[in-house]
Amino acid sequence: MVYNKISSYVCNSTIKGYGEMMANFEKSDHIVYDNAGVCFIEDITAKKFDYWDNKRICYVLRPIGNPGSFVYVPVDNEKLTKKMRRIMSKEEIDTILDNVRTQYIIWPDDRRIRMERFKEILYAKNQQDMLMLASCIYTKKKELAACGKKLGSSDEMILKETERFVNEEFSFSLKLSTGQVAAYIQEHLKLI
């Protein structure tokens, strides 16, 4: 998906079939949900909360990174269900990595603009765009290190958050540890 506000920074980041990953889900599926990351659909059941007038059918999600918590997503709330998608397959991950090698995000020198653009990418949760973002930040980090400088704390924070989102899904899908995923990505993108 190319975002209007960042189209000058993101080059053709559409993944074939990425939108098709958003579909109906079933109990026992593993999915990715917004900030919760990879989740197990523990149940699909009627729930009543004080702030709802009636019972509603909800997906009951258990984040694998925080198995003691639950996320309830009403199946009739399109805004929330759009934040759910299937976990990518190894083939989809490999396609994304191939695409990211030939696409890039230009480093905005203005810190305010950079943070705004980078946060837009994080908010959208598109894995290909987040990989391009990570690649952009890694490249700048290497460039600064060669001059004896360090990445700013805000940029480092964006990088860590980007890594967290990408690593969790890739780790689950590829059956690798988080450290192995980071090395796998960096090797494929020739960042190491």
C-alpha cells in the first residue's frame, strides 16, 4: 500500500495478496492484530461489556507475546476487524524481502518530518513498509557509526518498535527465534 502522505518516501510497497489476507477467521486460527501482534483466536463468542448496549459476537484473542491477556474484537466492527489479518507464509515473507531489496525510504533530514512519516508507517502495520523503514534506519545507523556518531534516541525507538512488530510475526511464521529472524532479515537485505 502506498500512503499518500509518504508517497515521496515509500516506493511501490504493495504486496500481491496482502489485502487478501484479511478475511473471516475461525476459532484456533493464529492471526496478527494491531499492536497486540500475533494472536491465537481462543474463541468466538457473545460478550457483554458495560459500555455496549447488547451482547455482541467477539473474537477472543490471546496475544502470544502476552498470554495472560485477552483482546475482544467485535465481529461486526469493521474498523477493528480490518486490523486483523492472517499470518504471512514463508513464501510471502520471501517475496517481501525480495521487494525490499529494490525499494527504499529516503531518510528525511528534518527530525519532525522524519518522526511523523516513520510513525505513519508503524501505525499502518504493513510489513513491507516496516522492513523498508528498518532498512532505512539501519543504513543511517551504519553511516553515522562510520563517522563516530550514534542514531538519535527517537530514531532508535522507532527501529526497536519496527523490529518488534516484524520479528514477532516472522519468528512465528518461520519458526525461528527473534534473534535468528533479525539476522535472517539483515542478511537478506545485506545490512550486515
